[in-house]
Amino acid sequence: MSLFVSIVLSLLAGFAVPLQAGTNAKLGVLLGHPLWATAVSLVVSCIAVMVVMLIFKVPRPNIAALQAGPWWIWFGGIAGVLYITAALILVPRLGALNFIMAVIIGQLTISVIIDYFGLVGLPKQPLNLQKIIGVSVVLAGFLIAVRS
């Protein structure tokens, strides 16, 4: 896959995040509680991924390998629930832009920590001035946007 296609697909994935936050927030209002919207969103996600797996003829998973995996492999599902529920509650209060910018700051912060310490099975990556400046620029943009 070319770099251009990878970037375009990443942009499309990025477009989906605020749309997910906004639509799930409305779903939470209609259902009467954010956690109901989280549950419905995850059920819809499960159905959608099952359809995609059928289309791509994905082989059955190696369930036995799960027993050998580290305890933290389950955190991805918990993180998904945390994100969806936070978006449901906070997007109506903060707006899509402020919420997503705060999410990006959180993502950058934990990404630097994960890379530096080599957490969750990823290789260690050195922290350098360019990375610090890059994160600082995004943080400055966030502070400017939030104050407006």
C-alpha cells in the first residue's frame, strides 16, 4: 500500500471519530442514558465487524493463544467503552472540536509514554526534541482553540 493511500485511509478514519462521537451523543439522548448508547454502539460495531470478516473470509481465531497472552490484552475493549462513553457525555458539553482536540492531546501523551518505555509489546522509541516540539505545537493549538 502506498504512502498516499495510507494517509488517505488514515484521514478517513480520522473523519469517523468526531462523527462517531456526535452520533453516539444523540443516541444517548434518545435512549435516555449514555451507557445504553455505548452498548448499542458496541453491538452495531460487533455486527459490522462480523460482516466485514465474512466478506474478507477471515479464518477462525486461535482461542488457545489467548491463555498465553499478557493480562493487558483485554484493555483495548475497556478503552473502547471508556472512549465511547466519554464522547457521549462530553461532546454535547465541549463541542466536537474541543473534545477531539482533548482526545488527541491524550493520545499524543500516552503515545510518547508507550514509545519511550516500550509498553504493550511495542519497541522502545527514543524521545527527542522534534517529538517534544511536535506535541507542544498540538498542545498550543488545543489551548488556543479552547480559549476561543
